Amino acid sequence: MRLLGAARYFARTTLPAVAVGAGLIGILGVVIALAGHDAGDALISGAQAAFGSSDALISATLKRATPLMWLGLAVAVAFRAGVLNIGAEGQFLVGAVCASAAGLYLPELPGVGGPLIVLAAGALGGMAWAGSAGWLLRRHGVNEVVSTLLLNLLASQLVGYLVRGPLQEPSRTYPQSSAVPEYFRVPLLLDGYRLHAGFLLAILAAGIIALLTYRHAIGFRWRVVGLGPLAAESAGLIDVGATRVRVLLLSGAFAGIAGAGELAGVTYSLFEGLSPGYGYTAIAVALIARLHPIGLLASAIAFGALGAAGDGMQRNSGVPADLTVVVSAGAILAVLAYPYVRARWAVMNPATDPPATDRAANA
Amino acid sequence: MSAHGPALELAGITKRFGDTTAVEGVDLRVNFGAVHVLLGENGAGKTTLLRIAAGLLPPDEGRVVIPLTSSAAAAQPSTAGATRISLVHQHFSAVPALTVAENVALGRGGLLSRFNPGAIADELAALHRETGLVLPPPNTRVADLEVAEQQRVEIAKALLKRPGILMLDEPTSTLSPDAGRDLYRWLGEYAAGGHAVVVVTHRISDALAFGTDVTVLRHGRVALRAPRSATNERELLDAMFGAELEFAPDPASADAAAEGTDGRPVVIALRGAGYRDDRGVEHVANATLDIRAGEIVGVAGIDRSGHSALLRLAAGRIRPTSGSVVRGSTVAFVPEDRLRDALIGELSLEENFLLRGSAERRGWVSSAEGRAKTAAAMSAYAVRATDTLVPAAELSGGNQQRFVLSRELADQPRALVAEHPTRGLDARSGGFVRQALRSMRERGGAVLLYSADIDELLAMADRIVVCHRGRVIAVSRDRAAIARAMAGTA
Amino acid sequence: MFRRLLLATWAAALGACSGDSSKSSVATDGLRVALLTPGPISDQAWNGSAYAGLTRVRDSLGAQVSHVQVRTPADFEENFRQYGSAGYSLIIGHGFEFQDVAARVAPSYPKSFYVTTGGSTTGPNLGTLSFSFDEPSFLAGMIAGAATRTGVIGSVGGTDLPPVHKSFDAFREGAQFVRPDIRVITTFIGNWDDAGAGKEQALALMGRRADIIFQNADAAGLGVFQAVRERPGTLVIGANANQNALVPGGVLGSVVIDIPHAFLLLARRVKDGTAKGEVISFSTTDDVVRWEPSDPIVKARVPAAVLARVDSVQRAMRQGTFTASTSPTVVGARP
């Protein structure tokens, strides 16, 4: 029974991801061919740019996956508890802003890790940004989808203002901040590669969240609140509202760390275009993994590889960027549509999905 | 048109889901011109068998034979074969926002077919002339229909496929008794017109009153097969449950009522308690009620009389907005809507067991400990499931209710609030639940019980209060007095 | 996106800060050119003109070219490195935002020549493109000074960035060059996007009797064109692209930057081995930056004698013998 359960779990979680991935490569090839390019050549360039060398794998694919891992965690934790935090994008940006400000204005403290200070600043920033949506939800009943989405717009305006105002580089010419000093930079993991320590921290965080979710009373409450808020309140006596606000704060902290890591580990300076919509991609990252903290690490890497492959196809096969964007968007749609397709398939093939009432009781 | 030839024959049907055997070696023969009632308690395998018969589910063993003799449907070549059988599901599939005609058109499928409301109205009128099925105007929105009308729309959708055999799964579960009678009367006439009808139900009274033939399923096997004329209630009960039932008034409650419970300690005390919701609607006003150790206090009330809020105040699930509610410790609570308020369908039984008290739980969740406790409680309350990892949604209604009781009473609470705990259960499960409440009382627990069934309250409760428009009125244990108080004419 | 050009014009002033201008050791045979754009090349503006430059390099010099659209600063480094390790001779990051990353990457790939557009950071194999916008602004000022009927002209900028200020100073110098008593009013909208505010500013200037307005405010500047359309008799001078057709009969001319031409000149230098790690400044001399008059209107409003002077100044600029407001004394003299 255990083995069967594991197999069923595998079928529910891993297979869709594999299927989507395989389908994606197929779609990609067809789209490229339709656009008049050599699909084989393009796919090979893409694969090489994503996995072709240790440099491609580490400096391109894994580096790109790092913010998606943190943001995917942010989305998964929130969605798990039924909090539809669409605001990871904004929390990411505010995290980057706070990290930049901390790195530029805080003194260097001997004995304290500069990267930790910067990441903590990012976490606090993301938390505060998410917290304002939490306050609106608790105090005024404002739907978090609406508030977090609007806060995303506000965050990008905030970055635009700061890089032309208080945080602008000293020559006051470019809309960007100065680079944070060496002391505050998140260290690179390997010499000659662009992957920073935030990658390992993300894996660590995902492990902790997985343990909490499936083995700890705290995570049990997250799941319960997400799956059956009324039962959680009535049978578990859980304060659903307070639990959701706490989860939103945690989600914001993860998104903020993503932004801080990107700033202090990759770009070092604050720019307007710091995120090409990572916060939205992360929703797909989390959903494709069915919100599983470990599974989403894999889907984040898959999306990182897709990005690296897209650039590689542009560079070496002349495939336009728009095509790779189209395919990414197609991937997200495919993931979102999957449960519905699956449900429809189950309706049309009822043999695989026996009626609920008669299954357990007749044992 | 033969009125009595065989319409459908099932021989030696066996169906397993994983380790679970849903039906085993079942033979079934359905004749034209008959209403065949498939009777069984929750989880007996009725629905599975129905789906196999309807061709929605392949059997593991056995065969389904649809004789190609003359029948109403076979006479029409265009529909012979594929749509010989139409199944009306227990849960309606009509889209509430659409009109009757639109829903009928939807049922047709056909992505490219044009929607022609006039043609559909004509078809429905023809159907009415042919079968006597009374249908609402085709341009009414389904959301505006009575439940019984909605069901007739479902039946119309099924009949428009011109089936030789019409199958209905628990068709009266959501209908009023009158509407249920009307439905069966129509089904009888429809069958008499040369069609075959199969009805799945757990109501013995329906089988006795309206069936032509009866097949009783028990644990996936055929326990009885007989024409209606050759059987009786006693026989059907025994076939369904295998044992005799008890739903007699409890002598203990009559004794307690005679003795009075005034001297016993108060476990839950409502003192002028009132409750207004966020929108300012008053549900309970100035309620004063003591629930004492070793008694069952019954609550009666029509819908929206405030009994729901009263129970939640007593259980500590909501806070009074005026007055006070004093409780000793956490109160066990069995809400009416199990799958909304007590269980989480997607979670395993183990996890659902841990749900109680999860707000205070700290540290790691030990699955071994949870499993042992769950298994112990489940066996004490005869919850039937393959193991503790089964999702709660996969249990039948009676098993779910026993599971909720087992969880709520696992750590011997001093007080229990139960909201219509026997709702939707078959007689056996209902009896089990009643017994659990009585033993709670016998070991000195305080019980507050709401039931929509006055007879059940009279059988169970030591004292009875009635909710009417948010007021709580104490009444004597007398059927007429209760009914008057419920209606507000006391 | 044309506001980016402002930064490119400003870089010339900052260029003095960077010292190293040693010659790079770029191989001259088998020219391979790569372009990174921060946005889609379908924008018909900043990125589109860069891509047009890349194709011109390919067609004119037979170079092998490659383009990638990058989305975030994080992607810049990855693509800079990939091109470097693939041995591209010229790698252009089309925007100021590429300069920090270029400075980090360039030392690792000494055989490649890295260029950013509108930056200020340079190195042995890292240059940055800059455009001397002030020379044609000076010419525009001469024309406006002669064409005004009220003796009052204006200039409207987005925000008070140094390159804009410098261009407006040159515009004033040019106007005073032909009409010493002219009044030149300079204002800034405060942003680069709000066309409504741009129109308000233009109408306010017209209220102060200005009849010719030099706009340099990107999308907000389109409001100036609207104001001119509503007030016949007033004229506007466009910036960055040729905007002469935006208001029929209402545009005096445009100060234009020809990016494809700049890329071609740059690629030639790399091919010849003459590219240097410095601020690579293009101006009227190279015909990359130029004054493009709207001929019928200019001829109707400006006396032939002034047009002749404009021609001679332009010739002097092309020969590098006219310095206009690039001289420190003039820049320092701004109010």
C-alpha cells in the first residue's frame, strides 16, 4: 500500500512536470521551425547554452534558477495556506531596494557577515511589503490578490524613483545605484562561476519548509488552513486569519531574500529592470511542482534552463527573443491548464477514477 | 413493444479498486416495464454497480448483456446501441446561470451545433406529451427553479437521449417527501409505458412503496433479490443490515426526565448570550441555558431560527457579542456539514484526526503516534476504511460521521455539541451515532443535540429547547408543544 | 527610449575622467560583431536602431553578426561572457546599464572589444559610445534665433540631466550668435512620459511670447507638438529622431542622432585595429549627429544670409575647427 502510494504520488507530482517539459521541447521545435529557422540547430544551441558545459550549467542555468527558487518558495508557502500572494514580484523589488540601501549606508561591522545583513534587510523589506497587504486583508478585508498585485506596480514605481533620487549613483547621470561594497556582497560559490551562495541557502530553506509542511505542527496548520479553512477554524480552533497573515509575512520574506540575493550576489547595483517578471514566473514554478518545496527547486532549474537556452538560441541560431518568450508563456499556460485537462480526461475515462464513496468503505 | 422482456442482464460482476472489492459476483436482471430498486446502505456498492451497468466503468469480471430484443429504443435505429442507457446522477450537472433550454443544448455537446431555443422548446413539449414529465418553461433560469424542477430538467436531459433504460442515483435525496412521491409516481407510469427504470436508493420505504423489483446489496454482494410483492420491510432491513435495528425511545432518557437533572454540575452555561454577525444580523438574542453533566439537551428549530449560532456559541466556535458563555474545557463539536466544518476531504484520516486541537499543537508531528491513536479511535467507532492514510473524502457518509465522532470523543471530553449528527445516514449508521451520544451521557458527559427530526429528539433528549427567531424557549417533551414553538405559535 | 541618447551625449563630458586609452589588440580578419539590446528590436526606437546598425555592419563589412535581447542586468554578464568566450571581435551592450558588467567581464576576454552605448567606464578593451549633441543644437539655435518673430524662444526638457542642460546651453549660444538680444527660456517637465504636462509647459512658454520651442523630453515632448498644432504660428524643434513630419508646417527641424551610422564607423575602427578603449565620441564631424532642417519652413522664415552662416558654421564643425559651446568657458557660463 505504501509502495502504491509512492507510485501514485510520483504519478501526480513528477509525471506532469516531465510531460510538460517534454511537450515544451516539442512545441519549441515546432514553433522555431514554423518561424523559418533550423529547429534542430536551434535546440542544440539552446541545450548547449543551458547544459553544454559546467559554465553553462552553473553560471547560466543555476544562476538563473536561484531567484526563481526563492520566489517559488514564497509563492508555494502562501498558496499552500490559501493565501494567493501574487505580489512576489513587488516583494522581490522591495527586498532588492532594502538590500541596496543596507549595503550602501550601513557601516561594516567586523565579525558580522555583510551578506547576512543584506539578506536580512531584503527579508525585512519583502516582509513589510507583504505585511501591508496582510494588514489590508485583516483590517479592511481587502482581497490579497488585488492588494498584492497593486503593490507590485507601486514597488516598480518606487524603484524608478529611488534610482533617480535618494539611491542614485553619485554622478547623478545614470538611473541606477552605486554598487554595494565588497563586504556586503553575497559570495560566489565557485571560483570563475557566477553562482552565489543564495543558491545553497535556497535549497536549505526549501528543505526546512518541506520538513515544516509535512512533519511539523506549524506546517500542518498551513496545509489545513489552505485546504479547509472552515474545518480548520471549527475543528482545529485555528485562527485562520492570523495564520494567513503570518504565512504572507513569511512569503514576503522569501521574496525579499530573492531580491536581496539578486542585488548583492549578481548585479550589485539597483536597476529598474532588475526583474523581468520573476515574481509571476515563480507562480508557474510553484504550480508546476504542485507547491512541493523540493519539487519546485527542480521546476525553478527547468525555468532557469529555459531562460539560458533562449539566450543561447538567440546568440547562436538567430532565433528571436520573442519566440522563446512565446514558448515560456505557453509553458505557463500548459501548467495552468493541466489540472483541467486532467479532470476532463478523468471524466471521459472513468475507469481510472473510481467513485469516491465506494472505494474505501468496502475494504 | 414488449412490456416485460429483459432490458439488461449483469452476470457475475466483480469490480475491485486497489485492495478494495466494491462489488463481487453480482447478478442483476432488469425488465422492461419495471421499476427496479437497487437498495443498500452507504458504501454497499450500489453506485459502482450502476456505473458498470451504464457502461461508465468496465467490470473486472462478469459481463453486461443488453439483449437486442424489441424495445422502445431499439426500434429507433439512430439511437440503438450507444445511448441505450441514460444515467441521472445524484448531483445535478445543470449550469444554474443558464436557462433550461440552454442546459438541454449543453447536454447535447456538439461544439459546432447551433443553439436553437425554439427547436428545444418543441422537443421538450413533445417529451412532455410522450412521457407526462412536467417541465418548467424552457426560458427559465435553472437557478430560479425548485430542487424538484431542477431534477426533472436532469431527467429530461437523460430522456432526450431516447434511452431504453433510465437509471437514477439516489433521486430523492434532495427532494421533499411530496416531491419524492411525485417523482416515483411518474417513474412508475414511465416504466409502465414499456421502459426499464433502475433506481438506486438507501430508503427502504421508497422500495416498498414504488418498486416493482428489489435487489438488496450488502458489502458488494447481492443479499436479496425479489419482486416487491414477495417481500416486506422486515426482510429488506435484515438483508440491508444483516442484524436487527434499534431506534426505540431510550428508557434512560425518560427516567432522567422524570428524575430531573437539576442537581448535577453545569458544564456549559449561557448567560444572556447573544450573537450578531459581521453584517449586524442578529442570530441569537439573550439566550440563557445550562447544559449539565449526564444529560442530553435537545434543540429544535426550523432553518435560520438561530439554532446553528446557538450550538456554535455553546461549543465555543464563535464568541458571543453580548452576554457570556462559560465552558469548563474544550467542547467536542460535531457540525452538520461534515466535509465543510469537520473534515478536510483531501487529507488522510490520520491528518484529519490531528486536526482537532491543532491550534495548540507544538513541535514535530509524529505520524506513528497519530496513526496509533487514529486506528484505535476508528476501531472503537467501527469506522471502515482500508487504512488510516485514506483521504477522508473517500469514506462514505456514515463512516465519515463515525470518524468525526471518534475523533471528537477520543480524549473523553466533558461536553459534546452535535448538530444533526444523523443527517443523511442510513439507519445503521444513525443508530450507531445515537448510541455514542447516549454512552457519552451515561459516563457523565453533557450533550447539546440539534436534530431536524422531532422524533429523534424525543427519543434522545432529557430536556428540549426550541429556537425561534433567535430566541431560546424551553418546552416540554411533547411533540405538539415542540411543533407549536418551532412555528412560533406557542 | 530616446532619453537614453541623452546619457550617450553626456558621456562625452565625463569621458575626461577615464584615462586609459591604449590600443586594443583585436584581430582584424573575420570580423564578428555581437549586440545586446535591453528590449525588443521591434520598438522602432532605441533597440530597433541598434539592430539596424548591426545589419548595416553585416551588409557593409561582411561581418558575422549575432544579437541577443537581454531582460535583466543579471543576464548581461552571462551573455557578455558567452560572446567573449566565443571569440567575437566587437561586443556592443546597447545602454548605459551594461557598463558595470562590461568593466567586470572585459579583462577576462582581452581579444574582444567591448563597447557600451552612453556609458562612461572604459578600459583597455572597453570603450563607450558618446554623441556630441551640442553642435547641432547650436545650429538649431542659430536657425531659431533668425526665425523667431517675437524675439522669445524656449526649450523644454524632461528632467534636468546634464546632457540636456548642455544641449540647451548650446541652443542658447547659437540663438545669441545670430541675435544677441534674444530671450531664451528653459524649463523642465519633471518626467519623460507625461505628454499632458509637456503640453502645459509649452503653452506656458507660448504665454510668455515664445514662438519656437526646442523639445527634448522623449514621450512627454509629444505634448509640445500638440501645443504647436493648437497654436498656429508657433514652431517646434524635434530631437533624437527626425520628427519633422509630426506637425505639418509646424516643425522647424530636428536634431538627429544616426545610430546605425555610428555602429558602422565603430565596426570599421575595430576591423582596422584603430578602436581604442576610451569614450568614443561621434559628432557632426562624423555625420552621426546632425541638424536636419524642415526645408520649406526654414526657407520661408530664415534670411538667406543667416542660412549661409549656418552652412559655414556646419562646415567648420565637420572640419573640427568650430568648438561652439563645448568650450569650458561657455559651459561654465550657463545661468
